[in-house]
Amino acid sequence: MNAFDYFFSDTKEMNKKFILNEGEQVSFEKLYNSSLTLADIISDRLGTDNKIILISQNSLFFITCYLAIIKSGNICVPLNPSIEQDNFNFIEDVTDCELSFVSEKSNLKLTIKNEVVNESKLKDLIESKEKNRTGFQSDKHREEAFDENRLAEILFTSGSTGVPKGVMLTHLNLRANTESILSYLKLTSKDSMLLVLPLYYCYGLSVLHTHLKVGASIFLNNNLILLGSVINNMIKYECTGFAGVPSHFQMLLRKSATFKNTEFSHLRYVTQAGGKLHEAFIDEFITAFPTIDFFVMYGQTEATARLTYLPPTSTMSKIGSIGKPISGVTLNIVDKDGNPVEVGEVGEIIVKGDNIMKGYFNDPLGTSETLKNGWLYTGDLGKTDEEGFVFLTARKKGIIKIGGERISPKEIEEVIVSIPEVIDSTVIAIYDELLGESIKAIVVVDEDSDHDDLRSKILNLCKQKLASNKTPKVIEFTSKFALNSIGKKVMVTSLSTKDL
């Protein structure tokens, strides 16, 4: 079954509002029909199995285009609206994209080579198609023997080499992940979610999928920085759910003067994923809102979003744990030779299930290193206790997570070392109270260099070349890196550190 048909299997005739925000509202039925019409337009234009780029903030435009691309039998490539030109060029070229849906509201400064459809053009296309249609709309794309292993989307994330990695997800992956999440969240058509997570992110997409499936509503809020609007929206729209990454909860708990004293009479549950939320914040939330269920979750883009969850009944007794595998996922912890470790012993977390990606796009080597004998090697280190609860201990892969987004140190290092006065650079993650992690750059320079001047150059160049969340928060200067016995850098005495 096409994932689109699965999502709408019980909701395509519902007149209930699905998407709500201050300027846009649409029913399940209207969304279904508009997406089906656009799917016709896309397939008439391109056929099937083509990659189509989608760039937009959370909106009806994004959701309609996303669903239509999947329904048409093509492959959606959603991208962050703040993507850098170099990364966009790489993705546009490697996917051989001929068509992009790009929101006018994204304020992009990108140069795009292929055909672009924005909100105005989309409206004209759909209205023209519907005007010229005779009789009732039919689903010409429905295939009784649809291959669920066909690609539905490619989600590009930062790779450890600095080159974006395309995670290939199938229609089966989307369905399996949705079914597993619904099995423990127990969502119904009476639920409604305040969505602040971006929809180009697998966590945000999983919220879209689950709510479409059960007939639950979503309110879109693109202004998390305005904490008052988030709080007011949850009350105004009687939201029963809220999904966030660590920085969302940390900002609400520590930056809002009213959040912890506000009564959310309809809020039934919250979910947290996208990185580790420190135990103090979980305890603070539960103390403030003892009747609201708090779900700690763990996953990866390579797993279509979700791998484990910690039931609210165990949040405090097993604090620090990421829980147990979701339905349909098998999890093991193994040593460097792939052998299972004992309870309490640290090893790499490996998983398998129908939600595991098909592989990395155009990267057979990366795929073979990550998918082995049907298992996804997560690159995360962890252990289990006697009751089977999983605890993360470290991240094996050299990726930094900021506000749930994965960032490659290599990309930042390359910008820094392009400055002539810089001899070498290493970028690492440091703890950040709001974002979970932030960036520290350790820079090798001559001992007599002007650190203040060089610090300004590094910051200015990073702001010019990189997205804002990739700019280092801390810059530390040192005179050299020592090398260990196998040639890897070992940091030596720091010369100067300054929190920016």
C-alpha cells in the first residue's frame, strides 16, 4: 500500500479540521482531494520514481506537496529552508532533480536550476486541474499490488565526512514507524498536537503521519522563540499533546516566567526526542505537571524516527533511560566483534525492524558500514539493566546534535581552516543549557597570534558560510595538537578560551 493511502485509509472523508493556524485551516477531506489532484499533476509532468525537492516552513503548502509527491509514486526530498547554497547544489545535482516545490515565505537566497513551484503557482495548477475535471475525482494512482519497498522519501542529514547523507525511506518504513508509535501513544481523533518541530525533520514528519492516520488535528506554530505564543496556542486550541526536542523543554522551563504556573487543562501528554534531555529538566517538568504523561523517546533518521520509548510510569524510576524497543523493533547491544554483551556492559546499540532505512542514497560504502546482516548499527553506545531498560552512555559517531539537528564537525572545521592564520582545527560538542549541545572550536595558531582579531575573523566567516546554528559558541586557541601512536590528534595545553 502507498503510504498516502495508509495515512488516509480512515480519514479521507472526514470533514473535521486537520491543520489549524492563524491563517490556514483545512479538513482531512479537502487535504486528501487537493493532494490527490496535485499527485495527478506531478505524475502527468514527471511520471514516477523521480526525486522532487520540497523547501518550506511548516504550512499547508508543505503538507499538500509532501503528500502529493508520495502519492504520485515519486520521491520527496524535504530540505531545511536555511540550507547553504553548497549543500543545496550537492543535493540538487546528486538527486538529478527536475522539479522543486519552494515556499515564497521561506525567503530563500538560493540559486535553483530546476523548475520551481511556489504557493501562487500551486494554487493555479490545482484550480485549473479541478476546473477541467469532468465527473467525480478518482484515484488513478491506486495499485492493488503496490510495492511497499519503493522509496517514498530521502531525508538528508549531516554526514561525518561533511557531505550530506541521504537516508532512503520506503513506504513500508513510514507505515511501520507510524503503527509502532500509535501503539504506545494511544492517539485518537479526539487528540490535537501543537507542532513546533520542522516537517523536514523525521520527528516532525512522524507527528504528521500519526495524526493523519487517526484523524487527530495539528496546530502549526513556527514561532517557538515567542514562548508566550506557544503557551497561548496550547490553551486556545485545547491541545492534548506537545512534541519537542530538549531545547524546547529547556526554554519553556527556564526562559518562560509563566510556563510552570500555567494550567494546561487539556494537555494529556508530551513527547521528547532528538537528543538527551538532562534529568534535572525532566524532574522539573514532572514536578510542575504531575498529571501530564512524559514520554522519553530515542531514534534516528535511519529508523524513520523511532526506536525506543520510556513509558511515563517509568520516567522517574528509570530516569536517564531511553526505555525499551518500540513494537516491531529488535534491539541488541554488541561488542566490537558483533557479539552480544552482558547486562550492564557497554556496547554499540544495533536494531532491526520494518522501520529501518533502505540505505544511504548513492552511498554503498556508507550503507554497508551501517547496515550489516539486517541490523542497523546506530553508532550509539549503551547498556541495559536487569529489567531490559536501555541507557545511552556515549555517541560513537562524530556528529553534534543541536536542538535535535545533526551537524557535522568536518563542515565547520573546513571553514575555520580556510583562514590563513589557522594551522589546524577540531570541532567538538559541549553541553548547552538550552540546545543540549553547542559547538566548541579548538584552533591551532602561532603562539604570537592576535587571538581577539582571529576570533572575530572565525566568527564572521562562519556566519557568512554556515547556517547560524553551526557558528561556534566557544573558541579555544592552542599552539599545537599532539599525535597519538596511530596518528590521531590529542589536544594539548589551551592558550585562551572565551565563551562568546
